[in-house]
Amino acid sequence: MATRRRSRVVGAHAAGVAVAVTASCFLSVSTASAAPAHQRAPHSAMLSVDPANPHYLLFQGRPTVLVTSGEHYGAVINEDFDYKTYLRTLQHDHLNLTRVFSGEYREHVNEFTSINLPANTLGPLPNRYLAPWARSDVPGYTDGGNKFDLSRWDPAYFARLKDFVSQAAQRGVAVEIVLFCNMYGNSQWSLSPLNGANNVNGVGDNVDSSAVDTLGNGNILPVQDALVRKLATELNPYNNVYFEIENEPTQAGTNPLWQDHIVQTLTDTEDNLPNRQLIAKEHGGAPSLTDVNPAVSILDFEYAAPPTAATNNYGLDRVMADDETGFRGSADSTYRTEGWDFVVAGGGVYDNLDFSFTPTDPFGTQRPPADACCGGSPELRAQLGFLQRFVSTLPIERMEPYNVAVTGGPSTGTARVLAQPGKTYVVYFDALGSASHQDSISLAVPDGQYKIRWFDPTTGKKGISTLHETSQNYKLQLTAPNFTDDAVALVTRIGPGDGALPPTWTRVDNTATNVTYAGTWNTYSNGGCYGGSSSYSHINGDDVSYTFTGTGARWLTEYGPDHGKADVYVDGVLQVSGLDTYNPTVLYQQKAYEITGLTSGTHVLKIVVTNTKNANSTGFNESADAFEYIS
């Protein structure tokens, strides 16, 4: 794990995958192990998808965005970790999620010393590792103590797991149970009870780490199925649980059919249980998904900065999670801005990995060294706790990403909007790395009066409030007070006015059929681009044409240090000569040109590359990232 970064993938759904296995020598799960009926949570109280908006969850009866900065997933398997103090810490910091591994995967106690992290909750000391299976009376487990007997469950493990989940529920904390984890390599695989060297059942002999989570894993699959059935049954009464199939399958090339098999095992088990619990599946970084298993409600991604994963997949109507971040250096601002960006982009879960929690510090006071690979601190948890509290005050079930409302600005970084159009707008300015400065945007909103409240995401303090800003001609100017890195505004319409929404701009990607190219254009892939890529050329005379039907259009492009000047035509008439797209740093999805007031009908917006440039530029590049039109 010291050499990897986490990511999340959803495999294609293969309905009715059938795998013949013989599990007679392994554990089965009977319904007798379920809690008595009077202890079972009513179905209506279960953590569920909000029927009013499938991008969000209902948790303890309220529309919810889950936000956390939690320990490294070893709270249950590491007997030295005081999980009660840890959960109280999350509650104190206003965080409402924790993620925990089931125990079939663990790490070495010194897993991260090479990257300047002294301790790791997922790497217990010898003889302090709790797994779902009981120890045998045969010595020889790789990390000390006896080998495991995969035909017997360990009551101490399940008692600890269920108490952990129960304690979390009492503190308003949801628990993501990660059923399996990619083994990454033989170093981690050597520690697993499923490895033949570590059990007395002859399971996992001569199996390579890359085959563990595939349908070709020999006699491991029946044990995996039994574990899924056991966990689903034992945890079925709890209303704060959801299951993730596997952590970081994309890094091992896990067979999607194996993942769908595990999904089927889980759903088949729940067919005979009182409650249905949500299923999450990982999809890597920022893919555009097209085929999602219908049993999966939560799409997990990782390191989703910028939040392209959310924007690319919003139309799938699933809860989207930035399920892990934390390996991007030690600065709090990195993870605070990633969290705000992802949530304002429509994400429903944000989970930062917090290495200030160690096996001996469940309070999370030990901030990683400044030169460490990873982050986490009490200060960061307070900042993310403010994000969670802020979102909890919103009518989130009636809101959606609404960046189309931004018609001008900002000059630095990005501005994202989450809105209940016509009523409530959250505007988030992300200028990570910037010095203290002011910035502004134009916001397209219905005419009327608005209350504007500014907040500092670092401190959670409310800044300047303007009670009666007036929008005219569908335009409201927002000017942020001086800020460093980021700022957020809550804009609420208080009337008067007719409340009519401004005309809506519709965005199309650079790959749309009504976008045509002349000359030599190449494709540039980057998460900052709309749809994950843009087209570019530096050759004089090359052009891109966008044909649309409406009354106006926009050209969205990148600004950068190697960009030149372009000529802009509408219906063959030159509109701008030498439009400069140079900027010292790269800015994505920038509105370079806009025209409105055209006669309703079909028009052509054309961008032509020239051999002219700003004196400071190193090239003549022009990019076509996206276009927008208005009817």
C-alpha cells in the first residue's frame, strides 16, 4: 500500500452470473444468528437513497450528505485501537461517516514508514489482529500466533464489529463496511487468512495475489461468499450500515464478473433478511460510466479533484462518493477544497483519509509531518465538519449542480454552483494556492431581491452579509470579500419579482456531432476539461465550427501559458480578431466568447487558429473544450 494510490471502479453488470462452488467444509450462515425481531431496525429507518433526489441519502430520517475525515479502516481489526474514543471524536467534529475493512485484508505494522508515516491502524502489532475467523491450535501465522481456521467464526471479532457499528449509530455516524480489498501484491497477500500459508483448511494454496478477487481463485470463492453472508446477516439489524464490494479493484484488474458475483451473493442473502442495506461499488478516478449494476446505489470514486467524476456521472441518478482522498500531501487546504468542490458538484459522500489517527491516538491529535505523503489533523476535521453542518441546513433534496448560472468570472480558479434554481444558490470559489484577494462572478438568477451571506470554509465563520442585493436582467453580481484559497456564498431569493428563471444555456462536448474540425486537431485528456478531454491545434488556419439552433452561443476553452490568439466568426462574419487565450497558469472550462440576441434559427460559431500570440506566451494553441447554446 505504500506504493499505491487508491481508486474506485464499477464493473459491467452481468445479470444472473452463476458460479458453481462447494462450500461444505466452510462456514455457512443461518438465520438463527440474526438479532431478535424486537431488536431489528424498522425498514423505514434504514440508511437509504432519498426518493426525492437519488443523488443523496436519507440517514436517520433526514436528507444527508456524508462527510468525514476518518482513520485508515482498521478500527475493528486492530485490538489496540480505542474505537469508542475515535467515534466520539468524529461526533465532536460534526462528521457523520467512517469506513472500515472487514478483516480479510490487513497491512504490515510498518507499511508506511518509507513515506514518513509512523503508524497505521490497518497494521496491527503481532497478536493484536482480529479477523472474522477463529484461530486454530496450529502455530504458524505469518505475523505471529496460530493459523486461522476458516471453518469457524471468531465471536470476539463479531462482538467488536457490532459494538463498533452500534456505537457509531448512537453518535450519528454511518459505517461503510468494505467487504474486500485488492491485495496489491504478495506482500499484503502474505498476511491474509485466505492465503494457504495462514490457514489450516488448505484454502488459497499456490494462488497469486492478482487472482484472489477473481472467479479463478480456486477454493477461495466459497470462503468469500460465506464471509459476505455472515456479515450481511450479523449487520442486517443496523440502520447506519452500507456495504462496499471491494476497495480499489482497478489497481489489480479485478474481474468485474467476480464483483457482480459478490453483489449477487449479498442481494441473495438479503432476500431472506428483514432489511435491505445499500451497496456501493468502486469505479476508479473519473470515468464516464455507461453500465452500472442495478443493485448498486452508490458510485464510489477516489481522489476526485477536480470533481469530474461527479459531473460526468450525475445523469446516472446515483449517490456519488469521493470515497477516499488523503495521499495528496499534508496540507489541510488540499482536502478541504476537494470536499467542497465535490459536494457542490453534486456529490453525496466525501471521505478523507486522516492519518492523525493512530493505534495509540484515537483522538487524532498527531498531525502527519509536513513532508509526509498524507494529511489529517484536528483543524481539517473542524473544517470538514463545517462543510457537513453547512450542507445540513440546505434543502439538499431539492438542489442540483447549476454551474450554468455562472455567466462571468471568476478571475482566479473556479466557481461552482449548487442550487434550487430560483430560490437558493450555494456558490463555491476554489482558488487553491492563491494569495489573499477579491474575486467576483455574474450569476444568472430571476429578477428580484437576494440575501447574500459569505462564509470562510477554513474557520466556518460568517463574513459579510448583504440583505437586499437586486438582480436585474437576470444578473446578480457577487463579489467575495478578501479570501485565500476558497470562499463560499449562500444566496437566497427573498423577492419581490415574478421568480421567472433566466433562459437556460445547454452545454455540448467537443466530441458532439455538430462540432466539426478542419485541419490537424489533437485530443488532450484531463480531469479539468468538460467531459474529461478537449481538442486543440496550434496550426495557423485550422478551425473548429459549432452549428446550433438558438439565439446565442458560447465557446469554452482552456487558458494557458502556451495559448495564442484566435479569430471568432458567427455565420461567416468576423466578431473578434485576435481573442487572447493566454494565461500564466492553466485554467479549464473558461468562457472565452459569448454572443446573444441572434435571430432564432440555425447559426455557426467558428474559431480560427492564428499565428499570433501574447508576447509572454510560448505557443499558439487554441482549444475547443465545449460549447453552449441558448434557445
